[in-house]
Amino acid sequence: MKCNSDGKSLGNPGAVACGGLFRNANSDFLGAFSINLGITSALCVELIGVMVAIEIDAHKGWLYLRLETDSMLVARLGELK
């Protein structure tokens, strides 16, 4: 399972939204999400997008999730152990 997640911010802080797209190993579309989050920071919207993807993955019972994001800071947080 792979999810590409991204956030959009009009200003920082500003009006924000996030979304994600789920595909399996054969690149079959399995679902998507988009959420309008009001006013917050660019980092916050990127983090929320990743958290929503993880929640959907757990709810669906998928056993493996590969997350991709264009936020270097969010990706680095995922490397912490």
C-alpha cells in the first residue's frame, strides 16, 4: 500500500487543506481523501495529512503503508526512532 499525501497553504499561517491518494503494488486506485482545515501553518497541514493517511490505513486493516510526502521535515520526523 502506498499513499501520496500533500498539503496546501495560502500563506503561513493561512487557509489550508490536505489530501492523499492510496494505491496498491499494481498501482490500482484504492481511495483518496481531502480535508479543508481552516487556518493553520504549512507544517501543521503536512503533518495532519500524514496522520489522516495512517488512520485510514489502520481503519481499512491494510498491513503495510508506504507514505510519500514532499515535506522534508515531515519525512525526517518519520525517520526518528
